[in-house]
Amino acid sequence: MFHSSTTGDYVVCAGQVGIADHVHLGDGAIIAAKAGVHRSLPGGQRYFGMPAGPMDETTRQLAALKRLPALRDTVRQLEHDFELLRRQLHGTSGSLPEADAA
């Protein structure tokens, strides 16, 4: 027996959308171009990404991902500063090497 994916009414799939087997797209779902759908999605929402997720949530995740290198550098600098303060508080002398940039 063969199974396939199904859609509700008024579903829009833009170009090059990939849809896995046994998936149902609910009424009015909109799937953006090049999205990869690997599970059933409720209707009435817009989706994009790989794997496809709600557009607003996926947009926030991608924006956060772009900020990760700068956040990593900030955390390293804060760790370095914290260690200097800890040493000063406990009376340990000596300086630390500069924080790694990579």
C-alpha cells in the first residue's frame, strides 16, 4: 500500500518546497520557497526554513544565529574580566593573558 502527503484547502507551496511522506498540511498553510517539511503542519500559518517552522519563530532563530560569533567573543571577554576581578578579590597577584579572539 502506498501513502502520500495530503493538504487541506487553500494551501500554498512556493517553488522548490520539499515535503516528506505521510505529512498533512492544514487548511490555509503557506510554505515559503525552498522550505523542507518533515512533519505535519497546522493550517492558517506561514512556514519557512529547513526544517520548516513558523515564519516568525524561524526568523528570530536565524537572527540569533547570526549574532552568535559576537556573543561568543563577549562571553570570553566577560570570563576574562571576571577572573581578573576574582584574583583581585582573593589577593592573587599576576595578570592573565589577553582573551583569545577565536
